Amino acid sequence: MRKPLVLVGLVVIALVVAACTSADDAAPTTTQPTTTTSSTTTATTTVPATTTTPVAQARPGAADLGDSLYAGIGNGGYDVAHYDLNLVIEPDSDSIAGIVTIEATATQALSRFNLDLIGFEVERVTVDGDQAEFTRDDAELVITPNRDLASGSVFTTEIKYSGTHEPFRPEAFNGTETIGWTDGSDGTEYVISEPDASRSWFPVNDHPSDKATFTFSLTVPNDVIAIANGTNTSVVTDIGSDTWQWSMDEPMAPYLATVIVGDYEILTDDTGPVPIRNAFPAGYRVPSDVDLTNDIMDMFIELIGPYPFDEYGIAVVRGFGFALENQSLSVFGPELVFADVIVHELAHQWFGNAVTPADWGDIWLNEGFATYAEFLWTERQFGRDFIETQFRDIRNAINGNANFSPPGSPPANALFNGGVYIRGAMVLHALRLEVGDDAFFETLQTYYQRHRNGTVRTADFIAVAEEVSGGQLDDLFDAWLYEDDIPEFPSG
Ligand code: ARG
Ligand code: ZN
């Protein structure tokens, strides 16, 4: 009954992806002032002078984390542990009034530090309860606490801000798509942040290498509900408004944070291995493929390892044109609620969300794995030969097509081009054929287990694959990840 949708999907990808001009702007690495200390040594002594450890001098944190594709995102000098987003949301005026509280550890002695924030008016900033000076510099919020922060100290920053949310056009889509805080077609408000639009709705260290836990306190008019990542911990009703609290207790990359405000119903299902809470707009007819969620969940738990979070759900948003794997709550456009996409976004909870690339240049670690998961689901129903044929057919159809970048080196202005998806999946399939099923699935399991809740680079995956298989795999990965030409599949 089900027809293979991969090729259909590829046609869509090919149509959507604009010709990739190579935009290899290497991120400028911020040079930090070096502190020189004069050490006094006694000239007469015969004992070699020991250099005394210089007293760490506080200096500004970097304004940029040096992402290989995108300059300006993320900041150095601290590591965020927790975000509390307290937002009063007024859908009628498209405005937000927020207090964001950020708990972080200084990773150097800091005289000042940056957050990423675009738009809004910042009304007040405090650090450890004391008012701090701040300036706005383009997408940077530069904060000078009234005394230096010692390296290793835990500090709390509170930012009070307000204004209207504005659509954001990331370089990742070459300026052709707007994301950020968005109005759906039925009055729903929702947020899409991947890759770098978190900074368009809250002050943040907007880079996937700095994961943190999140709590949300969302005040909205009584006639709508507010949904966010994690578990609903309370709803407090007031005159005219309700405050919805949500808690994401596992570390989350900021791009996976989401808020949905609308006339929604939450449907729960506790019959499977993980509690499901799906959010649908009032009156929405739920497609039957949603009923596959528990089976798909079972498959991943069996093949990869335990589901990484406490609950899972999808949220359908009218007027949204794709799907995104927000942590524990994937968001779907109404046209995308079918098996392959349900499989894809669920797979991202393991690959992308629990195990997160530390650099956007490694996006194939998300999209290649989630796409491969679709093949694993297909294989369960149609058998191994079926996907072998699919892979070879697709390889032959797209080899030489510049819209499919080598998966390990996507262009900055077409981050989500077809190459990171289907060619990313081919990397995994080639590995499977090379090392055999046992070593392949053990590699996926070990990689997940070892890096769950953390961040990774491509080299971390290769290291696990080599460790498990006991072989040298550099040549295989180099050819499949970085060459323009797609190799022939090993015979297996
Ligand atoms: N990570 C999303 C996925 O599951 C894709 C995001 C693409 N974003 C977009 N605005 N087209 O594939
Ligand atoms: Zn994906």
C-alpha cells in the first residue's frame, strides 16, 4: 500500500535547493589579547628560573565561537548550564515581553561577555543580581558586569527585554526563507530556529556546541495554550491569561528550543515505550500514519538505544512548509505528516538532539543519519534488496549534480541541500557494506551511548567506527564525505 517516497522527496529537494554557489567564507577567528606578565628572576641563581603562573587577568569573552560556516554565532568565555525563559506573549500585537535568566560557568576570567540577540529593546541586565552595563552591537549583546568574573565561577545573568518579533532570514537558506518566531496561517504562533534564529527571539549563546537545560514560563491569553519542549509542569490560570510551564531536563542545543501558541489540543498515548503527547490544532484530522509512532519508536530503541528524553510528540502547525525535530516535540507542516517524515524527525531525537554536532559544517551527522533511518524503516517492510536497489538508483541519478554537495562540506548558503541528506545516508550505507551489519549497528549504538547529551565532530563518529570494526576507515570516509564524485557502493 505504501509507495517508496524517497525519490519523490529527492525531486522536491532538487527543486527547492537553489544552485549552490560556493560560499566558503571561513569564519574569522577572533584574536584575543594576550596578557604578558613580567617575571622577575634573580640573575645570580644557578637554579633554572621557574616561571610563576600569571594571575589570570580578566579579559573579554570572544564574540564568536569560530563555527566553520557561520561567523558571529555563539560566544566564548563561558558555558551555559540553564536557560529560564519567562515570556509574556501577546499574539494580537506580535509582541513578547521577557525575562531570560541564564546560569553559566566562566571558562576564563571575564571582564565582559557577549550574548547573541537580534532586535527587541533590552531594558535591563543584571549579573548575580547587580545591574550590569550593556551595549548592542549588531547581533551581539555585550555585557559588562560591575566586577570581573573569576574563571570557573558560576554566574547568573538576567535580561529583561521586549518588543515585536521579526522574521529572520538565515544565510543557511541564502536569504530565501524566513524563520524565527512566525505567525501560522490560523493565528497560531510558532518558532523555528534551526540553524541560527534562536537569537531572533531570546538572548542566547546561539551555537549548537553549548547545550543547556531549559525551563519555560509562557503567559498567553486564555483562549490559546502555550507548548514548549519537555514536560508540562504546571498551568496557572489568571484573569485573562494562563501561564504554562515546561521543563526540558536534558541538555538541549538552543536551535531546538521551540514555543507554539494557539488553539491546540494535546492528545496523549501511553501504550508504547515512551509517553506520547501530540499537539494538533483544534479541528485537525489526524492522519493515520501518526499511529505508527510507537512502532517506529520500538525500532529505534532496538537498533540504537533508549529514547533520550522523557516524552515525545509532534506538533502540527498550519502554514508551516516543512518539519523540524525540536527536542521532544517535532514540528510538522500539515503536508508532512506521513511515515517517512515521522521516522526522520523521530530519528533526530537520537542523532542531532541527544548527540549534537559541535559545528554546522558537520550537519550530515544530523541529516544523513535521519535519512538513513528512513531506509531502515523501509527495509523493515520491503527487505534489504529493496533499499540496495534504491541506493544504487539514487546514486546514479544524482552523481554529478551540483545541487547535492559532498555531505561533509556543505556550502554555507545551502546548509540543508540534498547532499547532506541523501549523500549523508549513503556514507552510512557504504560503511555498513564495508564493515558488515554487526559492526555497523554496534557503531551506531556505541556512538549514541558515548556521546548522548554531548556534542561531536565527524572525527568522533569515524573514531567509533574504526574502534568497533578494528579497521582503518579514513579512505572510505574521505571518499564518501568530501569528494564531488559519489563512489560506487562496495558489494558488501
Ligand atoms: N532539520 C530539518 C529536517 O528534519 C530541516 C530543516 C530545514 N529547514 C528549512 N527551513 N528548510 O530535515
Ligand atoms: Zn532532518
